[in-house]
Amino acid sequence: MHTPAWVFAVGFLAQGLFSARLLVQWIASERMKRVMTPELFWQLSLLASFLMFTYGWLRDDFAIMLGQSIGYFIYIRNMQLQHSWERLPRTVRAFILLFPAAVLYLGFHNGRLDLHRLFFNEAIPPWLLIWGSVAQVLFTLRFVYQWLLSERIKHSHLPLGFWILSLAGATMILVYAVLRRDPVLFFGHGMGFVVYARNIVLHHRQRRERVHGD
């Protein structure tokens, strides 16, 4: 089925915001000469995830929806850890929290039709759906790992493992994007490669400086 241009526009806007968050994080890290996690990183992440989840639904792409569902609430939790969540108006917070449940209710109220749309879509054969879902889960696990570590140390932090998982997951998603012929995914994850690699370099530099400093 032909995808309208406005649907791709939603996806590109989401990926643009994802890229913007990395740019914000990268600039802050380069300025401080260590890996930083500014508040704006999580705010942009949440807005981008909102739009990307919507894009996945419009494209009948369960793999995209699955990945965004996992990350969505982790972004909220990191905003809570940085005390920026409480500064949002209550109505905005309520809408953000209720949005995924509302989409699921509206989407699955007609049951079998929507299940067929997501899981038996001729444009996405089962093996490709599995590949894409595994790729999205791997890519999103970076935030699960980051979240658990941040909870342990009681502040938001992007560890080395986060960037390694980012590279691995992005590689798989790029393969999925080529096979799915999805320019939104290809653009977004292709742009992230440089930032992921650069943060790995910064982490190793920090480690060497600590060793030499001791």
C-alpha cells in the first residue's frame, strides 16, 4: 500500500528530533570533555518517541512501535531523575502518560483487523518482522541498561555500554530499513553512527585520563 507523504513527514520529524538530541548531547560532551546528559536530551527523546510511535502505527510497523514503547517510559523516568518532569504542566504529563494506552485502545477495539494489519502485513514478511523487532529491542535495551545504572547511582548517566548497544542495534535497524525500503529509519540511524562512535572514543579517553590521573 502506498504511504502518503505526510506520514513520512511525521517520521522524518521524529528522526530529526532524535538526531537533535544527539547533537545537543555531543556538543555538551565536547564542551566539557566528558560524556554529558543534558536535560534537553531526554525532553527531545520523549517528543521524538511520541512521534515515532505514531509513525510506526501509521506505517503498520509493529517493530517500530515495539521499540518506542519500551523507550517511552524510560525517557520519562530520566526526566524524573533530572527533576525536569515535574516542571511540565499536569495536563501535559497526563496526556503523555495516557497516550500509549489510548492508541492501544483505539487501535485494537476492532480486534482481528488491526492484528492482521500489524502481524500479517504483506509488506513485512514474518522473518523481516522478527528481524526488525529484535533490532528494535536490542537498540532499546541500551536505555534499559542506562535506566538500571542510573537508578543505582541515583542520577541520569550514559555509560559506555549504552553507546556500544547503540552501534549494534543501529546496524541491525539499518539492514531492516534497506529491506523495508524505509527512508525514515535509514536516515535516522545512519546519522547516529558518528555520534555513537564519538561517544565511545570520549569514554575511552576519560578512562585513560582517570588511570593516568591516579
